Amino acid sequence: MATGRSSSNSMALALLVLAASAASLLPAASLSVTSPYVRPAPRPDALSLLQDDDDDDDGQTPQQVHISVVGPDKMRVTWITDDDAPAIVEYGTTSGQYPLSATGNTTTYSYVLYKSGNIHDAVIGPLKPNTTYYYRCSSNPKREFSFRTPPATLPFKFVIVGDFGQTGWTESTLKHIAAADYDMLLLPGDLSYADFIQPRWDSYGRLVDPLASARPWMVTEGNHEIEKLPLVETEPFKAYNARWRMPYDAGASPSGDNLYYSFDVAGGAVHVIMLGSYTDYDTGSAQHSWLRRDLAAVDRGRTAFVVALVHAPWYNSNRAHQGEGDAMRDAMEALLYGVRVDAVFAGHVHAYERFARVYAGKEDPCGPVYVTIGDGGNREGLADKYIDPQPAISAFREASFGHGRLEVVNATHALWTWHRNDDDEAVVADQVWITSLAASPACHRSKSKM
Ligand SMILES: [Fe+2]
């Protein structure tokens, strides 16, 4: 299957693809595995994340910097200053030289007695692909940042992990991600676990800043982002929407809502759909109508892989959060199946689980591979109680912290690996080749039949 359109830049990858083609690409249901791995006792939580360690003695030093893609060649830079500062990003391709600049917007929010710092964002570009840019924020010379733009062609490397939090386990996960060579991080919800205590959003922003200022972090919301308080704070997602603005108003099918959106990478070879588990999703809702429009515009002759992210898993054999994704699955599963979405990644359950290709509860060669990757390291601990016996559609499950990597190698093959946080090592504990359903004659559908 990996002929014709395969990437020409790596003989090693080609050999791997050929090896994968020779083997079964997804394990048969009879190979369901519940990992026997016994997790070592947790280490003491050594982080003092609520300390104000931002070294912002002048109130103007940019902190909590993160970037996110906007369309094919632009980047949004988001940062916070304690005091007033200009919403300007200056940038260029040489360290210390910033010939280009863009000015954006500043916002703040209040939450009970908390008042946020100045939250700035500016969109820079057009940018060249696969290029390192150096930048500074608010014209402040104290911190220079740099990022690498994603490539405009395959291969393309994602890191995917949900339910991060800010514990010692999170720190371990971040360390392993930092050691990876990747182009973009996808986060299916539950970021800071601030849980109403707003300074935790700031400590989380500082914790992820070294990584999130260097690669685009694309996120969607989890239940821990809602933060409604009866009578006092009635607007959901107040902090999340103010701090983690995503490109919902950009691209081919803007959604108009920060809680769900989509974008393309690798020159349109991969379409990524970020769904919202905690806003309306039923038929007739704004999200459902947008998803129909978004999927109708996907041309599988051009788009090699389509992946979707959602917080509450649609398939789950862990006892935690059983059934919480069922209503959304009932509303949207057929839409994803119609366009032959290749994989769906979820969080919420604090463990790892990979399913076979599934549709309507049964193994289906034209359904998505479902993965639960809610194992970033949150403070609520692991979900280690599973339904027994393991359902036939569940291929591998393990209650450990870790992260996933999806390397879309070429137009037909993507390699999924799960990296367990085995204390100091990121151990590959599960991997599978995923073939594009667009390249599968048995699953091909003309647009008119969708
Ligand atoms: Fe959650």
C-alpha cells in the first residue's frame, strides 16, 4: 500500500512502512491486552507551582507564552504581563534581530476576587514552513523565544496528550515530550486543573511555557475548563477562552466558537478536528451544523488523514466515566464515519487505551481507531479499574501516565506510539501502524454517498 505517493526523504521510514505492510496493521480483536505493568509508587510532589516564580519584577516581562497555528502560514502568539504592556510581537529568523512585527489585542478577566494579568495575543506571518523564528513579546528584551514552524508537507509529527494538570507526573511527561522531535502538540482537554483557583492557571502557563512557546499547542476543552460557580460565575470557560484562544475564526470552515474548530497541516494532507464535549452537540446545534459543513468540505482525494479530538471518550472500557461520551457519539459518530475519519483521540479517563477500528460498537474496517490518552499527569491520579473481561474491540489498555506520538509518514501510513512515563524513561509501551482510509479501496466513498 505504501507505493507511489510515499515520501522520498527517508529510506528507513520506507523500510518501516514496508515492514508494517507485511504485517497485520491492527491486531485482531482476539489479541486484546490488559497490560500487566505494575506502576512504581508515586514520588512526592516536589513542585511548588503556586509560587509566583515568574521573575516578573518589572511587571512587563512576558510570561506564560504559547503559540497556535492560524491558517497555513501564520502563528498566534499569546502571552501575559502583570502590568500594562504593548501587544506587539517582533520576530525574524536570526536571534536578536526582529525586522518584522505584528500588533494584536489585550484582554483581561475577573473571576470572583481574582483579576488576571494582561493577556495579549498577536498573529504573525506569513511564515516560511519548517523554519526557526526568534521573537520577543511587548518589546521586552529580557526573554527571547523561538519556535519552529510546522512543515508544509508530510511527514508530520504530532504529540497527543490530555488531562495534563501540573504535578510531578506532568513534569515527567513534559520532560519526555521535550526530548521528542515533533511539529505540533494536540491536547484533548483538561489543561491546568485550576478548578476555580485562578492562580493555578498562571502556574500552569509558566509550567508549559518552555514547550508551548516553541511548538504550536492546539487544545480543546475538558470538563475542568468549565469553572462555573452558581450565582457568582455563570459564564462557562471564562479563563480557558481568555487564555487559550484557538483559530476558530480562521481556515476553510471557521466555527465561530473557541470550543470547537478545525485546521489543516502539512499542506492539507492532514485535517484535524477539535470537538467540544461540553457545549451543545446534538443535531441542529451550532457545533453539529458546523461539523457537517466542515466534513463536507474534506476531499479525501487530497486529504490523506483526518483525525478528531474530543474530551470524553466515545469508546471506553475503563470503569471511570463510563457512558459519559455516549450521547455525543450517538449524535456525531455517523458523520465521522461518513468521511472515513482515521482516528479519534480522547482524554478524560486517566489512563491509556487503544481500540480497534470501530463503528456503532463493533469492529469495522472503515471506522476510526479510537484512543484514550488522558494520561498527562493530573492531580486526581490514575483510573485503574477496568471492565472485565476486556471487550473484543479494546486492543490495549493500561493505567499509567504517558503521552502519545502520531507520525504521519506519508499519504498512506501513520505510526502511533504510546510512551509510558516509566519514571525517568519514556518507554514505548504500545505502537501500531494506521493506514489512511482514503487509501483503502474497500472504504472509499464518493462524496455524493456521504
Ligand atoms: Fe476530564
